[in-house]
Amino acid sequence: MFESSLLLFLEYILLNIFIPFMPWLLFLWIFYGDKFKWILLYLLSRFVWVWVVAFSLLNIQFIHFWVWVPEYFIILWLLLIMFFLKLYLKKQNIYYYIQTLKIENEILKIKKSFIALSITEGIFTIIILLYSVWFLCISWLYCFNLPTWAYDSFRNRNLPAYNIYIDWWVYLFGDESEILWRWRLGYPIYIPAYKTLISKFMRWINDIYFNTRQWLVFVFWLLFILSITFKKTRNTFKSILPVWLFLWLPLVFGHSVEWLMDLPLTIYCIILAWLFYEYLESKDFDYLSLWLLFWFIVSNIKNDGFVVFFPWLLMALFVILCLNKDLKSTIEWFFKDKWNLWKSILYFIYFLVPFLVVRFINWLWFNQAGHERSGIWLTGEVHREIFPYFKEFFIEMDNYNLILIILPLIIILSFIRKWKNNNDKFFILAWLFIFLILMAVFLFTVDYEYFVDGSTVNRVFTMCFLIVLSFSWILLNEK
């Protein structure tokens, strides 16, 4: 029994890694050449490659009603044709692209950095590393030994996948109670379609290994944060510290194995923020087109990404560009860069429009929690009754008191450091704007009820805090 279970686990892991890998790799080579390489290629691509497959599967449904293995190979062959056409037109050698697959050896740099640590930093690095490994092992055991238990996860991800598997296609139009085989359209159908494809390759549905994708996304996210932090600080203790802060926050464990969509939404927003920052530092418009792609993905994970997270990340970018006096030149140069402009238009048409068509045809707006067909859901009053609950949520329950120590420390350090580089202020502004807009939602809309009963406030603020903690290297980096 153990041997069978182990082999099944390995099959699901390999399928969830390699099935999306080829389409994404071809997609990346077609649109970005050798822009991303080595370890960043694998880490960054983990968050996009699934969506290249998932969006394509759904878009096919408008003209061809099947979700099956042949549809995957249709996508793969189209990308292969586009890639080899690019090689032919640009007279490039495929070896030029294969070079991006090599992984840069960072082991010696990590070892050198660890030896240079003080005794205290070295001890804490080892303790945090052991705790992180323990956390991942426990979450792995939990994820791959128990079926889905959370109501939202089952109703919005797994049950639709079951229905698609049985029916072989995605029902896009018709009665609202039947559309896409789920009880609400607040969560788009892409992940169920992808889970169905994996099950089709396995030729059966497994209740436990259905959740392989979310655990992999969580692990790759931690590795991504480690990678970008070490690149900035070249210090093993400072690189692993954000991971420790993540793992101590409440709800992170549950979301890493059950996946109520708040954690993946936050992970993608963190990558959005990182792409913004990379653009600010390099003025490379490839990063602008790529963050547009990530925004369209974020918009199809959960409504919060469309109406809360991305707009206020964009507002933070707007403020920084104004401070740098780069707003006008950025807009002008983006429209002059025809290649990135056309890529962005293509991403909009392919990755955002299809599901919006389904949503708008059925007159479904963006307040999935309020259950109202409205775009605003303002109540006309200020719900000050939420304030007495702050003490209960942030001091008396779980371990939010940790973040209440860290956040003031970050703010104080921000002023002490007196950053001359406006770009570094972007992350603080991004977190602050998102926090304030979430507070406005609870103060002025029908969603205040979910603050009072505790069903929403914990997870939205936990995820908001993860954003600022992900970029602690700005304060820790002595340079």
C-alpha cells in the first residue's frame, strides 16, 4: 500500500510539474527570448505556466467543447509552431534558448555567506531553516493524506473539476445555477479546468492528490522569496528571515494545504510588486508587459485581485513615478515600444476578456461576498462597529501580536534610513494603500458583516501583511 501511494504521489508531482512546463517554456521563449534564465526561470514560471494551459483550455470551449488530453497537445503544437517560426524568421539557433535552462550554481555563495555570519545569526539561521523544513513536511503530510475539507475549496475548485471530468467540457452559458457547474462565478473556472486535465492524464480522479498544485505553488513561492532576497542581500540569515515571519502568521498553514484562494492571490500580487520594482530599477519595458500578464491572472483568481490588490499596487507605482518625475516618459516609451505594446494587447484579449464576457453576459459583478448584483455595494453609512473587534482579532487571538511588533519596527526603520531611493518606498506604499482600501471596504460596504463575524478579516489582513514581509530585504540590506 505504501509503495502504491508513493508511486501515485510521484506521478501527480511529475504531472503537475512537466505538463505545464513545456507550454510555459515555449510561451516565454516566444515572447521574452532569454530575458529570464537559471533559477529565476523555473521559480517565476511556476506561477504562470499553469495558466497558459488553463486559459487555453477555457478559451477552446468557445469553439470546441472538450477538456481532454488532445486539447493539451493542440496548445503544445501551436506553441511549437510559433516558436520554430520565430527561430526561422529571426535566423536564431535553438541552442541560444537552451542556455537559459542552465541553473547557476549558488551553493558556494550561500556557503561563503553563512560562514561570514555572526554566531547569533548563524544559530538563528539554523533554527529557522529547521523550522521551515518541519513546516513543509507537516504541510506535505497534511496535504497528501487528507481529502479536501474546506467548503469553499470543494465547491469552487474540486466539485467543478469533477463535473468537467464527467461531462468532458465546460458549460459556459445558460441558467446561472448551472453555469460552469458551480454555485457562484466569483471564482473563475481555470483551476478546475486545469485539475481536470491532470485527472484526464491519470485517467481517474483522486480526492487526495487533487490538491497537489496548491502545495507546489506554496513551496515555489517560499523559494522565490529566498532567491530574490539572497540576490539583494547576499546574506543567508536576512534571506531566510522573511520565510520565518510568513510561517508564524495565522492561517498560512491552512491556506498552504487547503487553498481558499487568498494565499495564491497574495503570492501573485507579491510577484506583481516585484515586477513593478524591477521595472523601476531597470526601466525595462519587458517587466511592464509581464506584470500586465500577471494582473490578468490575478483578476481571474479572485475578485479581490481585480478590485482591490492590483489597482492599489498601480496607485503606488503611480506615486513613485511622479516622485521620480518619470510618469510621462514611462507612458510615452511604453507606447513607443511596439513589441511590448502588442504583447500587452494580446494578453488582455487572451487572458482577461474571455471570462469577463461570461461574467457580463450573466450580469455578474464583483461583490461575491455581498451576493448582490451591484458594482458598488455602499451602504450609505460608516460602520464604526468594527473597531471594538480589533482588540479581539489582533491582540487576543492567534499570534497577530507578532505582526503588531514588526510593522511599527518597519515603519520606524523606514524613517531612520531616510531612503534616498524612491523606488524602495514602493513596497511600503503598496502595502499601505492595500491596507487602507481593505479598511474602507469594511467601513463603507456590506462587507462589514464579515469583519464583525470574523469570517473574512483574519485572512485578508494576514495576506496583506505577507506583502510587506516579502520585501523586508529593503530594510535589511545595508547597501
